[in-house]
Amino acid sequence: MTPSDIQQLSEACQKRRTFAIISHPDAGKTTLTEKLLLYSGMIHTAGMVRGRKGRKAAASDWMAMEQERGISITASAMQFTYKDTIINVLDTPGHEDFSEDTYRTLTAADCAIMVIDASKGVERQTRKLFEVCRLRKIPVLTFINKMDMPGRDPLDLMHEVENVLQIHSTPFNWPIGAGKDFCGVVDCATRECLFFSKISAGGAQKAGIARLPLEDEGVKKRLGEEQYQQLLQELELLEMAGNPFCQNDFLAGDVTPVFFASALTNFGIEPFFDAFIHLAPSPHIRFANSDKGEDVEIDPIQTPFSAYVFKLQANMDKRHRDSMAFLRICSGRFDRDLVVKHHRLGREVRLSRPHGMVAGERTTLDIAYAGDVIGVINPGVFAIGDTISLTGGFNFKPLPQFQPEIFARVQPKDVGKRKSFDKGVLQLTDEGAIQLLRPFDLSGDLIFAAVGQLQFEVMQYRLKDEYGVETLVSPLPYQCSAWLLGNKDTFKKTTTAIIVQDRFDRPMVLFSEQWEKQYAIKQNPDHQLVDILS
Ligand code: G4P
């Protein structure tokens, strides 16, 4: 590579931020995404990201089912520019039921924004997604949303983040007023007050910002003596009790910066995005296994093009009847029609007709860099986790696998459709859309397993829509599972639990209740029950 190539790659890399937004449903992830698009100038009115309650349907609603329901099922990626920074936002499903796609999408992110509803605190799904961030050491920024509504005490919320998620938190701003009196924030680093007001800019509702030093008379006047003194006290308390922020601890996933805002009213949105692009890392080194079995560092700039498949999806667009593989570029520069080495197949493939996603519209890409997500037509050569690279010789570490929580037997309604059913099921398991488990003695039917209920609904929909097979799903009475490490023959299980094997012949235990799993953990100190295989 020439010095000018390196400079070009380095500039492209520095400019990129690739992240996912994680939250429990209804915390405001969609609203925050919309505001990011709004402040980037990509859209002019909020409410366009997905077809919510009859609003304009979003271009990212690929599957008909998503449009029917107004929810975003498939994890997609969008690219746009925010103030000279190239944003790749990986969209994780916003429905109560999420899927393995949601988890896998997180592996493609360099950092995450965790949205928390100020009145609800840390909720179940947020916890599960955060676990994946912790496992992958993905830095997380915390966005406490809905400050315009009556909510919980800000200090309480910060403690909850620390206690429930076991991570240090550092407030970057502090709310002034709460509920209908939420009017601004104090920037903790500069001790500057930012007062927000509603304005209309370029046809869009945005927030105006008036900045005043905390000590300014105008602040006292505006808040009144009592509220002003209370604010000073709160800030003093924070200074005494708070953790000083260290960028390296944040990048290691040990501390989360906390921001208070209201996505709906735009209050605090722009300062948050500005801080986000400053704090969030650009694409960095990833680790792979060399063919000699050694750990190798894949540098986003120095290593020639490399990428891995984090998501597969068939028949995304009826007009094209195609199957796409989504690749996260980890290093180098991608050029259209690049011929790359496919590690698993041990042969070369040409990446023709690559697509990027700009606000949900597919666009043909000519050039892409580390941090970007490209979708390529998949003529059956790509599987989840596959590595491709220009030089070959290494394989990215396998993607984690997540314990399923929903189990069922599935049959075609019409036995004459068995062949199409088998073909469809094979495709869906290859895509990682559903998991298949077998009883150890190979007797009995296969067990279909998923992380979220919606995966079953999507499976049924797609088997009917794409393979013409109607199916019967009979739920099984298991609620959780874990991979079993240790000798399965000496594992003591409760009578209702069963041991099965996954498609890679690894033993798994299915439990009918959460307490049974906890009980089994206690009863089997020589075995390990693992929720996420990394
Ligand atoms: P999600 O993607 O995380 O599921 O949440 P979403 O953005 O769809 O927001 C869920 C609900 O919360 C929406 O109301 C949204 O308008 C509201 N919301 C989001 N941010 C804020 C905020 O800062 N303040 C207040 N007060 N509300 C907020 P909805 O009634 O369910 O939908 P809609 O009628 O607004 O579309």
C-alpha cells in the first residue's frame, strides 16, 4: 500500500461510527433513530422510520409482514452522514420479541447506545442485550429518555444502571427540572447550562439551545432560588460520589457515560449526538484465528479487505427473489467486483452487485470501508459467521450462540408438502432464523427452538410465503435452556428436563421452568450450564 492509500483508509476509518441502539420495547429507540436521521438532514419529519400506527411506512420495512404489523423484524443497517461523521446504525428489532438476529447484529457494532425509559429504569430486554455487549466488550453509552414525563429520580436511575448491569456510570449531563418542567441540562464537564426551547427549523421541529454558565445570574433568575440551590446540591453530590470518566475504561466496557434527554421533544438530542460521535470509537482492531491456530490482529487500516457474515436473509425483495448476505467490513477497502478468498469453502468468490443501505433504500455500492455493512447476493455460498478476505489465511472468531427460550414441534399441514417443508426449514436454519435440536438417541421428532416467539411467526410466514407450505406449530413446555459442558451421563437433571443436541452435536438441557435450571446448576457443581456460547 502506498502512503496515500494508507492516509485515505485512515481518514475513512476515523470518520466512521458503527453502532446499535439497544433498549426494551417502547423506551424510545425508534424515536431516537428518527431524530438522528432528522438532525442529519436525512428526513424532514419524524415518524418515517417505520409505519407506526398508520404513519408513512419506512423503506426499511422489507418484509410484507413487517409492514402489516408496523414493526421492524429484520435487523438492517443504515448509513448516513451526521456533521461529517459517517454513521452506520445497525437496526435491531424493536418488537417485544426479538430474535437471534438482534444478538448477532450487536457483534457487528463497535459500540451501543442503551436507551432507558426514565420512569421504568433498566428493563428485561435491555439487560439481555447489555449482556451481549458485556461479553463482546462493546462500549455502551446510556441515554435516559422521556425526561419530559414524570419519571424516577435521576440518581436512582444511575444507581440502578450500576447495580443491575454491574457497570460504573458517569453522568455527562444532569437534568434541570423533570417532567413538564424539564427545560435543560447542565454539561457536567463545562458546568454550562443548556436551556432548550421548541423551534421549527427547515420545516422540522427541533430544539433551540441557549447556553449559560451555571453561575450566571440568568440561570438563577430562570430557575428561582430554591431550584437553583437544589441543582447546585445535586451537582456537588455527583462530584463527590461520581466516578471520574476515563475514555479507556469506557472503550473497555467498564464505564458508561450517562445522558438525560427527551427524544420526543428533541430536548438534549443534538448535544447527545455531538457527544456520541466524539466518544464512540471508530472501527478498531478485531481478532481472528490464523490458519496456524494463532491469534492474529486484524487492523482496520493495515490489513487488506476482510469481512464476516453476521446475517443472512432470503427473498428480501419479492421483485428480485434473491438471498442476501450481510457483511461487516473489518478492514481495508472494498471495491465493487472484488474477488476474495472464502475461508470456509477454501475458494475465491466475486462480490458482485454489493448493496449498502442508505436510510433503508438499497443502493449499489462501489466503495466501502471498515465499519460499513454491505449486502451481497448470496447464491448459497455464505453461512453465518463466514470470513472473507483479500489475503486469506485467517478466520474471524466464531459468533456467539444464544440459549433458546421457546420450543415447539413443527409439521407441514399437508404431508404432501414435506419436501418443500424440509427445503424451507434447511434454508431457515442455515440463515440462523431458527435452531433445530434433536433428542440424543435420535428418536422422536426434531425440536424447533428460538430466542423469541416472533421467530416462529416469521418462520411460519416465510414457509408459507416463500415455499408454499402451511405449518402446524405445537409448543413444547420448556421455558429456558443451556449448553451443557461436562459429562452428560453424570448430569443430574429434574424429571421434566431433557437433554438434546444442537446441529453441531453439542449437548443442551431444556428446562420447563427457570427455577429448575437454577436447581440443576446447584446440583451439578462439576458441570457448567452456559447461556451464551462465545
Ligand atoms: P421503541 O422503538 O423503543 O419501541 O419506542 P418508540 O420510539 O416507538 O417509542 C415508544 C413510545 O414512547 C411512543 O409513543 C413514542 O412517541 C414515545 N416516546 C419516545 N420518546 C419519548 C420522549 O422522550 N417523551 C415522551 N413523552 N414520549 C416518548 P406511542 O404513543 O407508543 O407511539 P406514537 O403514537 O408516538 O407513535
